[in-house]
Amino acid sequence: MGDVLLALSIPVLVFGGGIYAACDCWWRRRHPAPPSPYTHRAARLAEQDMLVLAADIVEDAYAALGPLYDAPATTPCPAGPPAGLGGPPARFSPRPSRPDSTPDRAPSPPAAARRR
């Protein structure tokens, strides 16, 4: 009789474990834990670290490549001007000027309503 009880106890334990897992899952879905402030703090600290790292990368890149952009080109192109450009550059743009446009970034005044 002892062997039969031992053989039947294994499925009972597995079945009991499944019931416990299902009830635990149901309970956790019905009663979720409140969000931890430590996870939000860790996310903020990681964001700050990432911003510092990005700033360092930008500063290193500017230190390495900044002189290329700051120095004007003093030597002319040895091949001469491109084939499409025959003379000196024009003084004025071929596009007509638009005096009604705003020179700053402020919003433009609304247009007048059209009548039909």
C-alpha cells in the first residue's frame, strides 16, 4: 500500500502546484503591486548618465572637427570654378523679395478671409 500512495502522491503534488500557481496568478492580476519609486529614480539616473555621455561625445567631436568648420577656405580650388558658373556671383537673388513675410520667428498675422 505504501508504494501506491507514493505513486499517487506525485500527480497530486503536481496538480496542487498547478492550482497554487493559477490562484497566485489570479491574485496578482487582481491586486497589482504599486509602482516602486526606486525604478523611477533608476530611470531618471540612467537618463542623466546618458545625457552626460551624449554631451561628452558632442564636445569631443566638436573639439576634433571644430577647426574644419571655423576656418574659412583661403586657397581657391585648383580646378577653377565649376563649368556651370561663368562669371562672378549675382548680387541679388533671382527670387523676388517678399516684403509681407515676417523677419523673426513670431507667428504671421492671419490672412484675410475670402468671400465667395
